[in-house]
Amino acid sequence: MMTASTPYPANSGSLAGASEQEKKKRLDAMVALWQSDTQRRLARDGYTPFVSAMGLDEYRYSVWLRFPEWERSVVVGQVVTLRPAEGSEEPQPALFSAWRQDPLLKTMPDWKQHLPKETVFNLNVRITPGSLGEGSKWAIIMPRDMVARYRPGWPTQQEWVVWTRSFDWLSVSVGFIRTMLDTLEQ
């Protein structure tokens, strides 16, 4: 957790100096591409492998978070969950992608210290909200694409677990779930 004496990390990379309008345009494009890629993945992989890969066989929500280096106060999120489908016993995946500025990010540890050459930091939070006395559970997962690109100097699995405990990823994730649920109700 950052302290009051620790400065918030500055935007970096080639887009750090871009105008607010250009950054918003790129964030909107990032959301649209991510939504489209996930829909294509569902069509390509099929229902069962997709649900398993997303962790929806064990958790209710899979929230993917992306933090671009060029706008450190923004998080791009994608929520994947299952919803009942009309006329079908098998629920259908619901996908929701958006970006938002979040004041909580100003307390986030500087991920560039651990992953200096990365331009976007990805994280997956899987959540099952507590109900009917079940209690809630969640897991924070390093995306598989990062494992394949592992380099010397990156955190070990143990360091990753310690580091992910130093920030409230759950609060950032729940914000995207609430936005998705509000959108679905309209």
C-alpha cells in the first residue's frame, strides 16, 4: 500500500503525454477489442472449455482487470458471468467490458517495479459473493499469458501472492460487477 509520503507513480510510455481525448479514444478501442476478442474466444472454444478457463465452474464472476502504464488512474475491466437463457437449461455467458477512473488506484502499489517492461498489467479476480450462508470467496490470479512470458526478475509465485495482498483488488473488481448489473437491469 502506498503511503502519503510515497508519490503516486507517473504515467509512462509513448502514450503518457497524449491528450485526454486521445487517451479516451484508445481506452474505448481497448474495451471494444477486448469484448470482441472474448466473444470470438467463446465461439471458438465452445461453452464448456470457455466456462472452465474463466473459472465460472467454481466462481460466479470472473473479473479481468487491465492497468495501462500510460494512464495510471484508469482501469479497464471485463466481467464474465453466467446468466439464465430463455428456452435453455444451460446458462449463457454474459460479457461486459468497460473502463473507468478509480480514486482507489492512487493507493495501488507500483506494478512497474515488478514488471518494468510491460505496458499493461493484467490481473484476474474470481468472486463468489456470499449468500444463503455460503460465505464469499475470491481468488486473485496471474493471467496465463504472463506465465508463458516469465522473465528473470519478475516476481516468483510467492512474491506474487504477497504483492497481490497489498492492494484491495476486490473493491476495484466489485465496481465493475455493479456497473454490469446496473446495465443489465436497464
